[in-house]
Amino acid sequence: MTRFQQGRPSSRLTRPSIAAAAAIAVTAGVVAAAPDAKSEETAPKLSLIAASTSVTLDSWKEDPGVYLDLGTYLTSENGAFEFKVNRKSYKDPVVIKQILQDGKKTRTRTLPAGLVKDFTGLPDFTRITLKDAAGSKVLERTEAFCPNNASGRVRPDAPANSKYPQSCPTNPFTLGSVWGVENGWASNTYSAYYSRPVELAPGTYTAEINVTEKYRDLFGIADKPQTVKVVVRERSWEDDASGSARSSAKTTASGHAAHAEHGGHADPGVHAQHGAPAGTPPAPGAETSGAGPSFNAGHGPYPAAPPALPWALKRKSLGRLAATAAEVGDGPGQTDGSRQAPAARPNAQRPTGKASVPDVPKPDLRSLPAYGITVSDGYEEEPGKDYLAFSANVWNAGPAKLVVDGFRSPGKEVMDAYQYFYDADGKQVGYTPTGGMEWDPRPGHEHWHFLDFASYRLLTADKKETVRSGKEAFCLANTDAVDYTVKNADWHPDNTDLSTACGEQNSISVREVLDVGSGDTYTQDLPGQSFDITDLPNGTYYIQVLANPENRLKETDHGNNSALRKVVLGGEKGARTVTVPPHHLVDAN
């Protein structure tokens, strides 16, 4: 796998029009009454609404199954529907607290223990019942709800932007998250790629959607189910191979458009087709997220929530923002979604003056234990060998972002890299040389790598190194929201994908940033990255993820840069196996 699990060309080839209609309906057609200013209620008023009375879902002949994106939304009035979700360590369970605003005062409500077990959202939040044209029940199931699936305002005087992150994290080693439906906003209840597709014969159905009783009681939501007509139509990949959706996907891919919400922030399958032959149908999600097939190859394997807006609408909004920025001198307007915010742009020239490391807040790089651990034979450049592949993440616990700029001298293949430091007001107050950056021309990379950011080692049972991964150079991107509850966490990081973070072959300078609270996941699935275990004896080993191995980067604490994950190798050559014991309470291989 690359950044995402292989997805399927489901109903989402036509989802832009459906989702756009839903978003417009929510924004323009469902206007709730403004809350009574004299009300003494401090808890938000929540309602389940349907943006449309009918939706059309596509089932593909080559791979039947539809995702139940039924256009239902949870609205929040009289305050935001906000949560803080975290765990003290991997030995402790996940705890969820509701944050309530009473004027200028904030109070916290601890919710029942065990309500959530991870950070992907509120489990079993909605119940969906589907009946066929004859009135017979063909499906009943519950789905999770990520409050961060913000879709837009439901009244004109609501805040212009939601302050909450744009997805719920899926990394199994997430430590903390913030969820919320902004006051006067609506969030899609569709659990997207966390959900399972449903095989339905073409035809007409009736769906009833309601919030499950435990959440209605917990949050005071009215028992008002929504009814939606569902039309399932059958389509074929071959019929759509040269259609407008495919052309559109190719256009956005060739434009290096950023995928929607990377970090965890995008659709599955977007990059799963890295290396696919010409003529392969576009990866699911490319036509809604604007993602191409290879720009983030190697980054984290887990999908996140759907984009806050379908890509067509998001691109328009980015275009308007870019035009506005151009008018005020912030830079050229671009409409492909790849425009970098000022904080993400590299300096125009390398620093001058004496290098210094001032006494200001600095980043704190920390490693997460390895996950997504698998064995394969011949996946790398030498068929017949056995390899151990895995995903690894290094994140920034703050309190300051990591900022590294690379500068190219004419004729040189390696950029000189510098780490920058900022005071409490965001003013640059120092810098120090910190190695270099090199261009990686291999397919699936094709971007600038910062050297010696992390290293991966396979240790024996007595913690002695036995194999080292060849992967030590990286393009930094905020692919995963690891802990948005730490001080100065940025809930809306800029560099969330490689097309905006890692430069072009002809770049004269590049800025790579790791924001507070975010981490960068790499999946060891390209040549030179995985561990060659062909000749290793069976037994217990540890995968070590080591951040900042040469201590070239200046940070708050160098003592938390290593993380170990226990694995047990078995089998025989050509058929090796790996067993991955739980890491305390985290049982994810």
C-alpha cells in the first residue's frame, strides 16, 4: 500500500454533483432559527436534517457496492458541539469530554467511560434502515459520526469558518483530538470510508435515518428520523473510461492539485494506484478530492473523513481566496488548490548574518510505534526475498513548529538546509544550518527530501541493531493529526500533502514544515525502505523508529525520539510470517 488503502470506484464518480447539491441545500435551503439571546441554556441544540428528499447512488458492474452517503447532517445551534478526546498514554483508555461555553466561562462534561475507543468519531451514532419498493427491509445498521465533517453554515450570521479540524484522525497511535460542529453549522453524518459498502440491486429504496437512542438521550436530540428516497443505478468502468469525470481527474492530477484533507486528510485509494498502467480508471476520490495518483506515495496508509466540501466547490473557494490574496499582495492567485499560505512559503533567499539558536520555543519531535506491519516476498527489487514492511510516524509535540528551508546553489544537486526559529509573536529571530535536501527522481517520489530526518532499524530481542532501512530522507508533510490537544497545536496546518510541501525539480528553494500536533507517516513499501529479513532467524525483534537520529535539528527534548514495536517473525523462506503483539491497549498491527 502507499498512502491509502486500495479503494473501489464506487458511487463517487458522480458524487460531486450529489454532494454539491447537498452542500448547497444545507447552506441555502435549511435555515434554522437563531437562538434566543435570553436563553439560559448552555448546551447546544442539535438537530438531524436531510439536505434533499432523494439521492442517486451508483453501483459499478465490475465491483458492486454503494456507500450510503444519504445527505443527512447534524446541525448545532445555541453554541458549538465540541469535544476534547485524549488518552494519557497507550496504557490508558481514550477519554472523551464535552466542552460547553456559558458566556465567557467554559465548563467540561465528562462523558460515560467506554463511549469511544479510538479517535475516528462517535460510534453507532446513526441508525439507517433501508426498505425496497415493496416495503421489505433490506438493511439495518449503525454508522459512526465524525463531528469534524463540517459542510457549511445553516444560517447567514454563523461564523464564516469552522475552527475545528477537518477530519477525525485514524492513526492507531493518536494521542489527542478535538472534534466539533461549529455554532450555526452542519456536519455530514456519513461515515465515509470507515463504513462498509452495501450491495444493492438497481432500483428504488426508502432510507430512514435517525440518531440512535443513547445519543439522543445523552445530548438531548429530538427523535425525528429523516426519510430519503434512494435510487441505485448500475454503471460500468468501461462506459466511463473516457467520460468527463475521468478527464477531470486527469486534469487536476496533472495540475499537482493538493488532495482534500491529508493528515490524516483524504480519500482512500487516491494514491493506491501508484505505478498503475495507462488506462487504469482513476483512483476513487481523485475526482472529488483533486488528488493525483502519485504525489503522496509512501505516506501514511489510513484514510480520513471525507472532504468538508466536494473538490469542485473547494477549488472555487480557494480560487476566490487566492484572488483576494493577490489583490492585497499575498502572492499570485492560483485556482488549483496548491497555493501555499504565506507561512508555508520558503524564504526568497538564504539567510545572512551569523547563525544563532535563540532561547525561544522549539519543536519537540517524537516517534510513534510502528504499525501497518506486514511481510512480503519479492515486493522490493529482488524477487524471492522476504521483506518486513511497516508504517512509521514522527510528530511534533511543540510548542513550536519545525520549519526547514532548503536553498539551491547553481549547479549543485543538494540544497543547503536551515532550521528557523521564531519568537512568541511569530517573528523570525534565528537560524542554524541543519544538513541538506536532495531531489529524489524515482517514480512515486519526485520531490525534495530533507536528509536525516528519521531512521528505521530492526533490533534483536536484546535491542541490538540487526537491519537498518535505507530510508532516511523525507519530504515533511502534516499527514496525521496525532495530538491536537497539546499547547499551540495547529488545527489547520498548511503543508498537508507533498504537492504543496516538497517543491518541484526546478525549485530554487523549498520550505518543509511540521506543525505542532501533527506528524508525518511514511509507509515502508518502496525499494530500499523495508527490512530484508530473508536470512534472519525466527524469533522476537523490535522495529525502532528514531527521529532526528544525528541530532541535527534543534528541539526541546531529544530523550523521546525513539519508539519500539515488538514483532515475532516465523514461517520459512518465501513464506515468512509476522505476529504483532498489542502495544499496551493499542491492538493494531
